[in-house]
Amino acid sequence: MADSNSQKMAAIGAKQDIEIELATRPALRLWQGREKTQKRHGILGLPGFCKIVRGIEQAVREDDPYADYHYHRIEQAIDDLTFDLDSELKDIQSFIDENIPPAMRLPDIGSKNPVVVPIRFASRLGFQLVYQLLKVDQIVLKVLLANHIGLLPNKEKFETLARVEKRVRSVLHMVFSYRHTGVTRDDMAANNQKAQKAKELMGDLEVGYLEGTTRSDNAPPLPMKRLQTMGKALEKGKAENKSKAAAKEANSSSEYELGAELDRVLKQADEEMTRSAKKKVATA
């Protein structure tokens, strides 16, 4: 009899959107990007970045080794961006602290009317970039403050803002390096037409990406068929290593027996030579 209290549980999801506040125009530009028109080219924003990343994630689930490679490469670029923005934020804060007289008190700065934007994507790489976007917002606020109170000249202000914005866009635009071809690791092993097209578009891959052993910890899981293949390859490798170890042990044993036999023969020959020499002395 079925338990009357048992119910099928629904999928877990957020009850409302995650929201962030953006106080500066540079941060908002990075978020929004720009729509393409007849007169202006489009600029990729963070939601557009996440849309393309979701396509890469789906290709990972379909066993595309190039998708795995590009996902990993983008993640590593975000790690580098994190380091750079941390340094930028630390530098501008230290610059302000070192140049403000002890008797001066600076107010907290921010926008009187910040833009609130909802986060409506489910992408780990997207969230990692959201954290960096909020960091950009803080950097811009501090740069504007330093310029407002006469510590930072206009030229250095614009150079800093342009450098930070360009640094973030360089990571956003990395998604354009991936091209969907529908290739799989089986295609790459067979070097068929799909594999050759993928190589033409994106070049050769390292063995680790082709085998599925080198990848991001945040990447979607590989398909079950690939995991089973990797498991069989692992078991085969263990069996081969065990066979090699047994052969090595057998060779070592054979070498030991051969050496022991050689020692016995040499000892016997030495004893015969000794007896022969004693006989000659006795008959002399």
C-alpha cells in the first residue's frame, strides 16, 4: 500500500529573482551591452554572454570536446580578471588613503538612484562575472571620488575607466571563439568530416580535452556514455599496469635465477681450478 503522505517533490528553484544594484554608467554599460543597428555594431552585455555560455554548456553535455575546452578557458580568464580587478580596487583605495589628510573625513559614495537589475540566468560563469561587475562598480565610484576631490587628474581618470571596461569586455568576447559544429569525442577519434571541420574552425586540442580528463570543475557533467567509456579505459589501464608489473616481476625473478646459476658455475670452476693447482703442488 502506498504511503498516503508520500508526494512527488517539485524541482527546487528560486522564489524570486536575484537582484543587483549598479551605481555607475560603466558598470551598467557592461551589463546591458548595446543592440546592433544599421548604423552601429552591437556590443555584448552580460545577459548575452550568459545566453551563449548556455549553448556551450549544452554542447558539453553532448560530448563536444571543444565546448569543454572553451568553457575551461573562459573560466580561467575570469580567474585572471578577478586578480586584476582586485589589484585595481586595492590600488585606488590605497591611493586615496595615502593622500587624504588625517583631518579630512570622506563620506560614503554611491548613486542616489541606482539601477536595479534582476539576474535571470542560471550560469555559474555568469554569476562569477556578476561579482566582477559589482567590483567594477566600486572601482569606478572610487575613481570618480578621487577625481572629484582633486587627487586624480582627468586623463588618469579616463584611462583607468577605459582600462577596466576593456578588461571586462575582453572576457565577455571570449565566447565568440567557440563555434558549434556538433562534433563529439567519438567524431574526433574517427577523424571524420565533423572533426575535420571543427579543427579548421578552432584548431587542434590537447589530449586531456579529447579524452575528457582535463576540464573545469564547474562544467556540466559529461554524458553517461562518455563516463562509461572513460571508466572502461581506466579499468583497461589498471589491467595493463598490473600486467606490466607482473612482467617486470617475472623478468626480475628470471634475472635473479640467471645470476644465481652463473654464480654457481663460476664457483664450481674456481673450486676445480683450486683442486688442480693443489694436485700440481703435491706431485712437484
